[in-house]
Amino acid sequence: SMPMAISLACNQMGLTPEEALTAATFNAAVAIGHGAESGSIEPGKRADLLLLEASDYREIPCYVGANLVAAAVKDGVLLRPEQIWSWPIA
């Protein structure tokens, strides 16, 4: 569970929410060799995004194990709810 991992990173390891989100997104993409095309919101990168039910990114660690996903965008296309959970890993 990414919310659990982010929460543990903040609450037990002392990371800020920004550091934990960077570790879970950009650093993870770099670790698997995809940092040039994904992992952050930049021109020229794939538009793979999750829209979360949170007012601010700093709230994410507060929702341990909760599913905050309101919508998802894969390669710039808004997915239907049933498509969100069938994403391939890479």
C-alpha cells in the first residue's frame, strides 16, 4: 500500500511528505530505469497521474491504508474506474 509506505516514511523515518512522495514517484521511476520518461510532471514525460481525494499533498500520510484515488490518467487519457485497477506494472 503506497499510502501506508508514505505514512511510515513520514511518521517513522522522519521524511517530510514532499520527500516521501518524491521517493514514491520520481526516485522509484529512476530506480527502475524510467526516470527520463516518467515519475514527475514535466514537458515530454508520460502523463500518468493519480488525482487524490486530498486537499493538499501533506494530508496523504494521514490516511494510512486508505484509497484516496479519485481518478487516474494513463498516457494522458482519463481512465474509467474499472480500468484503474488493471494497470500493468511497467
